Amino acid sequence: MKLYKTPSRTRFQPLAFSTPDEIVLDFIIQPIMFTQQLITSATLLGLSAAYVAPRATPAGDGFPDPNPQQLLSIEQQADGLLSNLPPPPQLSNAGITNFQLIAFNENLEVSFFDEIIKNITSHTPGFSSNSSAYSETALLEILNTVKAQEELHAITAINNLEHFNAPLVPEPCTYKFPVSNLEEAITLAETLTAVVLGTLQDAEQSFATNGDDGAVRAVSSVIGQEGEQNGFYRSLLNLKPSEKPFLTTNVAAFAFSALQQFIVSCPFDITQIPIPIFPPLQVLTTAEPRDMYLSFSADLTGNPDINGGSDFSGLFVTYLVGQQLPISEPIINPQFDGGVLTFNALFPFTENIMSGLSIAALTNSSNFANADALVANTLAAPGLIQVNDMLTA
């Protein structure tokens, strides 16, 4: 039933609150009332003052190290078994890093969906759904299944890491999430999943480059499953279920950097995962489906290549959009104060049809051959930009 046999292991104990009251989110979620014309993740990722009370992933079902009976219970809730295929015959160092990031992300997603579920089941005032398509009972059933599926994704990554004696198997951390109502929670779920879908593309490319073909089939199945999830979230948000013909790609360093804002503390040294962490690129303007200038900011304190005397003429905002080559636009109106650089850059929507997710980075170069080339030339990232027209009927 398990992916393969693994020896018993000693795990870090995740941090947890001591009383049941502290398990409840410290916000009240209002009914989903879809009145926005546009939804942008900029207000959710780093700019919202309200957030979920920090806590660690619960262990009521044995996750992340369930016994056989607990695993069966998770599988039954997930509507499917953990794969019983043997592990890949080999896994490169890059492949191990890929699975470290996958496990790190899946642990976070398990905690995120657990928080939403606990608010619904605890009948937090204003937490009921007014969606005409899904009752509260149906929404709970769906989210519990999603949580169990994410647990199996995490367990698969963990099993691979342990089989190859990885130097670090990420444990659940303590998290906070910048949402203040159910609509924001579902919007954040959609944005996180869109970022994951781009990041798993990067993992597949890495597997192909490093001869880790044995991992490809299982990870590809997860890409499809995450896509099913995101179509559901987009439907709840009154958006077209399918975002665009080719989903926006991403790179591991941008995904890992984005996840840091949700971390309160971890029972391991995050720097043991050999992926760069960039300063956040804040998107200060709500993007619209038109050519326009967006405002950005980045705290570049401590960057030896940046100083107040620079004219910043060699800096760009570089966008990842769908499967296009990276799109670089020079920054304008730079202002540098106290280590924080604020500036504007063109959002070239019309020519590039930048619907759905675009990922922005502040770079010191342009004319990149592919997404991977951005990492060595990035000063701050990622800026996550969502442009979605609401359905009119």
C-alpha cells in the first residue's frame, strides 16, 4: 500500500498550541460574494494585515508519518492509494532538492487546508458559504479530500528522500497565511496552486536534465491532479476553470522564496535546502487587462551591488508568462530610501495576453534565453500578479 517500505524514523516534533481554542483561525470568514471585477494576488501575498493564527500541522491522522491504519484512512479520504511502484533507480542531487522543495510545499498546503476545514467545522461566525453550487457540507467534503491528497503528495516526496538518504527531510513548520475571509482563502489557494503548477514544470525539466526519468511519471500525475484542484478554485471565484493554454512556468528559487512569507518557524534549518531565497518583490498596483505601469518595491538592504548613488538604469522587471520567453521591461522612476527601492515598470498585457498568473522578478539583465537563466541575475522575486476577468453570467 505504501510507495515502498521505509525504516522507522525519528522525526522532529512540530510546534503546536496547547489548547483547542488556539487551533481556530483568528479571523471570521464571510460568505463568498463574488463582486470583484479583477482578482490580484498582490493584496494577498505580503500586503494584507490580517492573517491566520500561526500554528503547525496537526498530527491527528498521523501525518506526516502515519501508521498503516492511519495511512489507509488518509487514502480512503483521498479517493486513492499511495503508489506501490518501486522508487526511482537513481536520484541526482538536483532530484533530491526537487523533492525537498515538493515536501516543503506540500507540508504547507496540508496545514493551509486544515486551517480552512477547522473554521468550517467549528462554525466560526460568518464562515458559511453562500455559493449556489456547493453547500457547506459539500465544500467540507471537497476540502477534506484535497487535504488528504496533499498529504499523499507529501508522503511520496518524503519516501523518496528517505530512500535515497537525503541530508534533510523537511518537517511541517508553523505557518501564518494573509487572508481575512473565505474568498481570500480560496483566492490564495488558487494562486498557490498556480505557482505549484509552474514549479512542478521546473522539477520535470530538472529530472530530464539530470537523468532522473524514474521520477517523472509520478510527478506528472500530481501536475494533472493539481490542475483539477485549480479549476475548482477558479470556478468558485467565478472565473473560467481553465486559466490559459500554457500555464505560466516558474523556477524553484522563486517558489521557495514565495513560501517564506508564510513561515513563522521550522524545526529544521531552512538553509539546508540548497535553493536561493530572494527578498520579496512587492506588487503595489492592482494589474488590469490592459497595458499599464505597475508600481513595485523591494528591500535590497545588504545587497552590495545596490547603493543610493546608483541611477538603477541597468535594472529590469522580467515577467514569466505562460511558455513565452522571459519578458523584460526597464524600471522607471526609481526611488531608494532606507534600503528599499520603489519603482515602476510597464505591464505589457496586450501584446503578450497576460491573463491569469504572471511572475515578476527584479533583474539586473534582460534578453534571457529561458526561465532558468533568471536566477543568477535576480535581485528580488517573486511578484505574483493575477489578472482575471470575472464571468458575466
